[in-house]
Amino acid sequence: MAPSDFAPLTFEELDPERRPSLGLALLPVVALVAFLGVGSAVLELDPHVPLLWSILFVALVGRYGVDLRWDDLFDGVARGLNMGLQALLIIFTIYALIATWTSAGTIPALMYYGLDLLSPAVFLPAAALLAAVVAFSIGSSWTTVGTLGVAFVGIGSGLGVPAPMTVGAVLSGAYAGDKQSPLSDTTNLAAGVTNTDLYDHIRAMRVGTAAAFGVAVLAYAALGLRAAGDIPVDRVAAIQTALAGTYELSPVVFLPLVVTFGLALRGSPALPALVAGALAGVGTTIAVQGGSFAGAWEVFMYGTSPETGAKLVDDLLASDGLVGSSWTITVVVAALALGGLLEKTGVLAVLAHRLSKSVSGVGGLVAGTGVAAAATNALTAQQYMSIVVPGLTLRNLYDEYDLDSSDLSRAVEAAGTPTGALIPWHAGGVYMATVTGVATLSYAPYYLFGFLSPLVLFVMAVTGWRLARSEPATPTAGAAD
């Protein structure tokens, strides 16, 4: 089942005898917040445990509060996992890709030449802009962060720029570019579930995305000026010496990058392009760096632990390989299972229905759509869900208010796609934190686009700016039912 084939349960589809009340629907939400708060903040547990508590709690609500059978609950879990299957496979692959690109010399070479070309004063805005261009070109924020983003963290560390700032800038560029790319899966999904022409959807997002990203780039320029002059004496030279002394840095080492981005630019989906890039990394490790066949595949599986003579470089280039993805994968599996249960028990449908009844006016509808998308992100840990659930649930209501479908598609993507990386247990948040080595809550204050994109949407909703609609029409009697 592809994400575009997923149709969440609607309020009307729920059996009235098994339909949870609003109070019962809110109970799992309160429990999730409480479990994550106590488990993570008070007991300092990994998110796996509070997510497991939440799964058990929702399962009990489904079994005894909604009277679902075990088969029904299992079907909900399976649907949630199926929605996120591509994300899980990408996580597996990207861990292996980072390891093979490191052993191949691709990431070390990007760091080496990046330290020559960039300065602290321009690094942050340049990283954001470059990430935006790459993400727009290939249609994948995850691929951008998992490849160039990892190199940017190393370059930034060499220039004295704090890693959370670097990750925030890269994420801002990656998500801004992804939202405007006709190759992006979320961009196509938002257009598809709202019955909007793809390019109408992209045009509808253009001004809001440009405004949010423009403000973010200006803020990164200001942060970059503060970072200028903070480079320890001879740090760059020491890093470059360590890199050049450990890896062969000829132009051939960029072959894995060319293969990956070349396939992406030709329209290949993200997963095959990443697999090809990882295989190219294995081949380059053998052909250029002189690694053995078995040794290159051990890197693929278990990662790298280089000994360059510079601890900073060793730490930056250490990677876990395919096997090291287990921590990340288990968090994402638990979060997806929870999201599937929330959908199957009718919790999401009841909350969405309640939202539709609470809408008052065009501004409230658009702003409420954004809130629904962000909330669905937090509850289901899956950006596809954040687009599909409000997109399908509220589509008729936009017709009632004579709003163009592009207003709905823009709202679900502006608040759904970028906010996932701000949530520590979300598939996007977990992925970004693990591939960059910076915790979600550490980079979040600097991931400005994640806040600005929904904020600009809310400004549009309140002011009516750029809303594509005719004269406001009075909703029909059934609009608030």
C-alpha cells in the first residue's frame, strides 16, 4: 500500500456502537503526552519505553473502550507500519550509505574542499541555500540531510560553527527545497489527496515558502556573523592534514555522490538512488581507497571508526553502518504502530470531526487545518499521516467555504511536512537526529523553517493573504455537522 492509497477511517465510517466519544478519544492523547513527559523528562528513559506504554494504553482503549478484536488492533498496527515502510527502508539504507561514503573518501573530500571554500560568516546561509537547491533538484529532504548534511556538520565543526546551528540551517534548506520540488513524495501526496493539480499546489506554496525561508536565511546570516572569528588557530589546517593523510581525495571519490544525485535528478525514487549510492561507495572504497572486498562490506554492515590522528575528525567520521540503525528503527516502528492504533480505534477520526465542527470562518478553517496537520504529526510520528488525515477529512469543508483545493493542499503541507523534524519521537525527528549526531531538541531552536512555515500559514489564514477563493459563501446546513 503506497501512501497515496491510504484512506484513513472517517467519522461516518465508524460503527456508531464502536465510535469513541470525544472524551475517550482525548484520553490516549493525554496519556501519550504524560508518558513521554514522565518517561523522557523525569525518568530519562529512551523514547522506546514511553511509546510502548502508549501502545499498550491505546490497545486497551481499543479492546475494552471501543470493543475491537485483536485482529482489528493488529490490522491497525500493520497499516501504520505499512505507511512508514519506505521511511524504514530509507533509514536502513542511509546508515549504510553514510558509512560507505566515509570509507570511500566522499564525505572526507566534501569536508576538505568545503573548508577551503567557506568561511564562518557565510557558512550558515550558504548551507541553507545549498541544501535547498539540492533538495529541490532531487525532491528529498531526507536524502539531502543524510548525505550533504552530514558533510556540512563536519565542515561547520571545522569552522567553529556549533553543530546544532548547522543542522538547523541544513534542515531549513532541505525542507524548503523539498516543498517546492515536483519530485517530492510529500508534495505529490498533498496534491493527490486534495484533488489539486501538482503545479497549482506548488504555485500556491511558493510565496509562503519563500517568505518563511527568506526570513530564515537572513537569521542564519546574522548568526554567521556572530560565529566569525571564533575559529581556533590552525584548526582548519589540522583537519585538512588529517583528512589528506588518511584518505585518497582525488575527484574519483565523488562518484557515489554523482551516482546518487544523478539517479535522483533523472526521476529515480529515493530508495533505489540511495541503494545505488551505497553500492557505489563500496566500489569506491575498494578501487580508490584500497580496501578489501570483505572489508568494504564490513563497513557497509558495521560502520567506520577511522584513526586520522585528530580526535575531532575521528569523531566526525565515525559511523554505525546498517547494524547501527537498530536504535532508530525500533523508535520509528513503535511510533508508527502507535499511529496505526490511533487511526484504527477511531481516535483520529473523532478528533478531526470535532475540529470540523469547531471551525468558524475561512481563517479558522485554514489555521485549524495547520493545527490538525501538526497535531497528527505528533500523534502518528509520520508525515504522510499529517497530510492524508486532514487532507481527506477536511476536503469537503473547503468546498463548503468556496476555497480552492490548493488552499487545503498548501495548509496540510506547510504545517505537516516541516514540523515532523521538530518532534523527538517522529520518524523525521529521529532520523535527522541520528544521521547528524545532534539531538532533536538541540537543533530545534535553530531549525527556523520548521517554525516559520506554519507561522506564515497562520498569517495567511488570519489576513486572507494569498487565499484562492471567490466571494465568501455561507456554508450549507451540513457544513458543521
